[in-house]
Amino acid sequence: SQLMQEAGLAPQDERVWFAQLYGMSDNLSYNLAHAGYHTAKYVPYGPVEAVMPYLLRRADENTAIAGQSSREFLLIQRELRRRQGR
């Protein structure tokens, strides 16, 4: 989003979308969407033999995945408490 601002692009510019694998860093895409940016989540689809290698590559590329999952768990707990009025 910072690069978009520096280039003078509005958050709603149709030429720019932020896309992430479903279930990965949802807090980032939710915050971008809330700020007015175009966001999308994608879900790999197909036979397990075709999908698993792709998912393993994504996990391997994301070296911070272990730290992210515990952070996301805390964010999910916080959001659930907020929705329950606690």
C-alpha cells in the first residue's frame, strides 16, 4: 500500500489487487480490505497429488510460518472475544 501511495494510486485502483492463499495472514488482507484496498483470497483446487506440492512450496517460501500461526491464533482469540462482547 505504501508503494501505491508513493505512486499516487488510490486504494480502489482496479489495476492493483492484494491476493493471498486462503488461511495465510488473514489479518493482513482483512486490514487492507478495511482500508479500502482490493483484496482476494485464493484456494488451490484439484487432486491432492497436484495441490500438495504447491502448498508445500508456499509453506517453504514462508519461513515465518511458524511464528505467524501462533500470532494469528492470538488475533483470532482476540476477535472472538470482541464479537462475544468480552
